[in-house]
Amino acid sequence: MAMLTALVAAMAPAMAADHLAPRQRMLFNDGWRFHLGDPDGNSAPYLYDIRPDVRQSADGKQADAMPEEAVRVARGQVALLKPWIMPTGNAFIKDPAKRYTRPANGPALVAPFAQAGFDDHSWRSVQLPHDWAIEGPFLTTGPYGGMGRLKTWGPAWYRKTLTLTAADQGKSVFLDIDGAMAYSSVWVNGQLAGGWPYGYNSFRIDLTPYVKAGADNQIAIRLDNTAESARWYPGAGLYRNVWLTKTAPLHVGHWGVHITTPQVSRASAQVAWQVTLDNDGNTPAEAELTTQLYALDDHGAISGAAVATVVTPRTPVPPGAGAVLHGAATIDKPRLWGPLPTQRPHRYVAVTTVRSGGRVVDKYETRFGIRSLRFDPNAGLYVNDEHIPIRGVNNHHDLGALGAAFNLRAAERQLTLLQEMGANAIRMSHNPPDPQLLELTDRMGMVVVDEVFDSWERKKTPLDFHLIFPDWHEQDLRAMLRRDRNHPSVVMWSVGNEVGEQYTGEAGADIGRKLAAIVHEEDPTRPTTNAMNWAQADMPLPTTVDVISLNYQGTGIRTLPGKFPMFRARFPDKVILHSESASAVSSRGEYQFPVPGVTSAAVRPGIGGDPKTMQVSAYELFAADFGSSADRAFAALDQNPYTAGEFVWTGFDYLGEPTPYYGARSAYTGIFDLAGFKKDRYYLYKSRWRPEEKTLHILPHWTWPERVGEVTPVHVFTSGDEAELFVNGKSQGRLKKAPYAYRLRWDYVVYEPGEISVVAYKDGKEWARSSVKTTGAPAALEATADRGVIAGDGKDLSFISVRVTDQLGATAPRASNRVRFTVEGPGELVATDNGDATSFASFQSPERAAFNGLALGIVRAKPGTAGAIKVRVTADGLRDAVVMVHSTVQASP
């Protein structure tokens, strides 16, 4: 809990060192009013731009389908908000001549919802982060399986009063929004102050020209997410934190400190920084900069005295302009940042103090890590001169039953589960993450590929990012880079994912070169990449990036051969990375027969999948048509040992893109299901990524009363190299792993009730034992909390896992009993799930069916409350389960 509290405090990259410092940065999440729809249901006056008319859904296309050329739209004379929105991004446009001039007058509309006098008491009261779409209901028919069968589109408004005191007179006031889905427009006291179309980027609105000190000021934010805007669930609403920042006119600019470590050794390290100052005032200012470097402890708090102090000479800063100052220091015996488990993720903070006229006018904190990166075409990534094989996963931004509204604890839980499996890396697919997620990867020691675009000028869905790419790609890319470049966990920048420009030769490569050039301007310390699923080694697009990232091509798409050797021959001096590997699909605990004697297969009716139930076999042999099983992906990497490693598609099931059954709500590709329960595949990856652990996992379960006398294959995932299987004590033979084989399989076992047991060996010695027994009828419930103590802040969570058990306490592996959650004391039930991709029960429902014996409840404490929270789980005919969670409230300093 203390660590989470420290992390929350660390989320602001710029914070006051004490309450007397002139910079104030505070969460602006409470007290919002929310409404779906525009005044009188008329959205036309609020459109950012004209959109193509969509007459047919793009739902259900193969994920590797060729993106299409953009539809050209006649603009006409329709009034649009675009001229007032575009200037918001001016700070990220390098060429001043290309920046946008705000129209002299505001748009010609009154915008009733933006007016201070509008009565919003009938609107819903909400706290941010807020994803209004996750409440459903699910769309059970028609298209939109690709978007999670949840309606995310349509205009929505948020309103909140900002009270400024007389002491705020003369200050610069900013609204910093970590993410808003999408096409946001921000109104202040009835005036349109700006906005940002891309729903995944963080952005700043300068409120100063529109607010009044010593008065109440009305903030209104309109969002206009569109249908057909994504291939997955995008979420909706103000789904990330919103911050209010107040500064003196002379201050450190937005994301204005850039720190690099150009020379690193264990003996000493050079730390260099660049500070951008802004002078929003009307008179010249003279700035003096003091930079102090401090070590941080494991909780992110300053530890000890400054390890370096550097004073920069006084520098003039003209009114309405800025200045860039530089500094450097050498740290002896630095505490290096490096990924777990072989290194430690040590961090530092730079405290930048700005003085003018003899007084402190700003203090700004920038967290960073000291580490070296090296990319070797023969091996991949080196951090601090240690080879780090990338054992990573791709993750979408939703948090399962919680939707897109970011929650620190839920994200931490995901990363913890991944690390337990042996993962050391995350690829942000396919957009900039919540900044808190990068704070977690920094603190937890995981490396990151930070990614910005899923499309450029060609479209994948009719209303995706291609509509705004020509106008916004520079601003969006530079914004991501400036926000994230101080995070030591970020080791690579990806400027695209499976973009349509793979198909357009030199024209597409020209866009790639421009994006890569922007990356190198903003951050020359990390390489660029672009994930490709079609471009071939002899095409121009791969020449535009520093690292070759291949989605599925390395293993081989469908019947095509693997392409690692072709790219290796063409680019012998470049690192090659499996940026999306596998795309295996399965439903947790669902085993289908017969089991084909293959290593990898596409899902077909009766072979890996059942179109009636929309479930996929959990034997972990099946994949999307363009993908492969984990086994086949492992072999491709092992047969091409120069590769840097892999990012598995995906770590967790996610909302939307439910290949192969678009009638479902969520993907099947996760190593964990949507509720965070382990699929069998978890143990296959753990046995590979943590070979020192005595992993031994048997599948399937052994409760098949209808299969007595029938062939029921038994597969084993183990970090051992051979094993012997017994059925009711009778040996079925001892098997040894063949070259490029990663499981042991007894494909002709005949089912009989009782017990199957396995003894695994490594190097000829016994390594591990495990067994699976036939279970009895469901008799009881068992509930366990992942954390028994949580913060009473209304944000911290406890995840309650529920098992349906037989009389002896073994999980009933086919149980589907309906379970009910009730909460007593100072807590509340936030959401429930069961990991079933076909379930359309509301995530807010306190009751749902167990899926193959498991269900999940998510509980939080009510804000500001402490005490015992009793969570009771019941089901008809089963013994109840009770689990206690205690909430605590931290005393005010």
C-alpha cells in the first residue's frame, strides 16, 4: 500500500518540492458532471471535421487484411471546430511557418453545455478516470465484435467548476489531460480553448486567457468518439487523469526537461540535461537554474542528500518566448537502472529550481534512470552491457472488467503476473500508454517498446487515425516522445504497426523516413522501429528504421516460410525483433476433441473451435490464421538465434478483436484470460522463460464422465527435459523433449476416472512431480483476495478470486454455477468477470456464472474510510465463502 501511495505521488513529472513552491500541480479528477449527447441531440455544430459516410461495418476483417486507401471527403461550407483545435498542437510543430493561427473570433455557436449558467444538477456525478462505455449494455447482435460489443461512440460532455483565488492573479494556469477518447474540445467560461483529436495522447490546454482569478470558472469538455474508429475496444470518456497546473509566468515548459546519460559505467556516469523555459509574461525575465540530482528509494521517495548540484548562469528569457538551457554532472558509482531479475531498477530525480529576481519562481521534478543501451545485430538488446533476451508480451490498454479507465493497482497486478511468468518486456500496442504505466515499468524493471500509430494515411477501419494523420502526425509523435523520453524502461520507439504504407513502396517509405527523423531529433539515444507484417526484406519500408520488427513473418504467416533469414541477409547490421509472435488462441479450461497431432493449426469447426459455443480448445495448439502456436514461435526463434526475442500476442485477453468468433466480446489470444486467470499456456511460457523454476503442468483436467474408454490426450508443460506419465499408477511411457519441441505429449491415452500423475526429470535427475484427479460434484465456494489490506482512497483494489470446489476442495473444472458477491463494511464491489469471451453479463453485475470453475470480483474501499470489508460469495446449493479485506487511511502529514 505504501508503494502504491508513493507511485500515485510520483505520477506528476513536474511537482512542487514543498507547499511554498510557486508551481502547483494537483489532480483535477473529483466533482465532474457527465452527460451523454449534445444539446437538442444536434452534433453538427460541434464537429471537429467532416467525416466519411460509413455505410458498411468493417467488423470481422482478418487482422492482417490489407489497409485501404483513404476515402476523400468534400469539405463544403460546413462550420467546423478544427481551426480552433489545431493551434493546441503548435508547440510540437518544429517549423514556425507551419504552425496554426487561432481565428480572431470564436466559433459561431453558443454551446449551452459550456456556459457557466447552465444547470447541470440533473447530470450524473462522476470521478475520473471514467470510461462510460464499459457499463454497456453489450451489443449482442450485429457488428462491433471488433470493438468489444460495447457502444463507445457518440458525443459526451463533462463539466466541472474551477475556483481560482485572488492569489492566482498573474499566474499561468493549465489543464493537463493524460488521455481523452476522443476528438476532445475544451471550453472555458463558454469559450473554446482548444482540444486534441487523438484519444491516446496526453495534451495541455492553456487556460490562462480564459479564466478569472478570484472567481469560479466553468470547465466543459466535449468528447466525440466515433463508431468504426478502432479494431479493438477504445474505451470512452475522460479515461485517464486530469491535472490542474499553476505556475509563475516564468516556468519550466510542458515536458520541458530532457535527461540523457551519454556515458555510463559502474564506476561513474555522466548525466546531461536540457531545460526549456517559457516566459508567458509581458516583460523580459532573467532566469537562473539550479539542478540537483537525488537517488530515489524503491518506493520512489528521495533518499539522502543530493549527489550533484549544478548552477546554470543567468539567462535572459524574452516575453512570450522561451529559452533552452543545458547542464551536466558526473555521478560516481551510480546506482544503475536495469530490468529484473538480473538487474535492479534504481532511479534518480532531477530537481530543477528556477530563480528570477532573487526569488524562486518554479520547481520541477524529473525522474530518470542511469543505464546504457546497446543493440547488437547478432544478439539483440544489451542493458548495462548485459545481454537481455526480450521475453515480452503485447498489451492493449483496457483493464478487462474495468474497461479503459486507468487504475494503477489493476495495471500493477497485470505486470506482477507477467513477471511471475518470466516476462521482462511490454510492447504498448498500439498507442501511447497512460503515463502511470511507464512509471510502473520503470519501478518494476521491465523494458518497453513505446508505440504511437496503428495507421498512417491508409485506413484499417473507416474512421480511424488515418483521418487526422496528415494534420497531426508530427504533433502526436513529438508529444509522445517528449512525455516519455525520460523513462528508463523505454528502450525503443515504434512509429507504426502493420501500416498500409507497407503496400505503397517508396511513397510509404517516405512517410516512414519522416517519422524516424522526428524520433531522432527528439531522442537520438534510442532506435526507431515499425512493426511489419507484410513488407518484405527487399522493399523500401524496412530501410527506414533502425530495428527490424516483424509481426508473424518471422515464424511464417499461413503457409509461407519464416522470413527471419531473408531479413537477416538483407540487413546484417540491424537488430531483428519478433514484435508480434504466436497469436495463439484458446478459452481457459475448454478442451475439445479430437486433438490433432500437429504442433500448430488454424482454428476450424471441429478442429480447435466450436462455432456454436464460440469457444476455442485449450490444448494450446491453435492460432489465428495468420499466427502460430507458442511452440512454433519458440522454434523459429531458436532456429534463428540472432533475433532479439519476442513480444507475444498477447499477455492478456482484451476487449474486442475476438478472432476467430466476432460474435464474442473479447479476444482469445491472451496467456491470461480477461479476468487475469492463467490459461494453460502460462505454464508453457514459464517453463521457457524461467527454466530454473520447477514448472510442471498437466492438461487437460481429468473429469470426463462422458469419455470413459475414449482417447483423451495428455500434454505436459515442464522446465524439465523429460517426464513419465501414469494413469492410476500405470505408466504410459517416459518421453524426452525432441529438438525444437517444447511440450511432452501422450496423444493416445484412454480416459478412465481416477488420477493422472507425472514425474519430470532434468539432466536425468528427478525435477518435479504433479498430478490431476477426477473431481466430484460442485459442493462449495472458496474465495481468496490477492491483497488483504488496501488503501481507503477509492482507487486501490483487491481482486477476489473464486473457485467452485468439490467436497474435498479440488476445483470443479467444468462448474458453471451462478455466484453472487455481496460486500459489507466500508467497501464496494466495482466489477465482476469470469474470463469467458462469450459472456454478455454486465461487468457491474454482482452475479455471474462461473466459467470452468472460476469467477472474479473486484472490490475497493470507499474514499476516506477505514475498517474491515467483508466479501461474501454465495451460490445456490454450495457452501458460502467469506474473505476479509481491510482498508486503511494514511494520516495527513
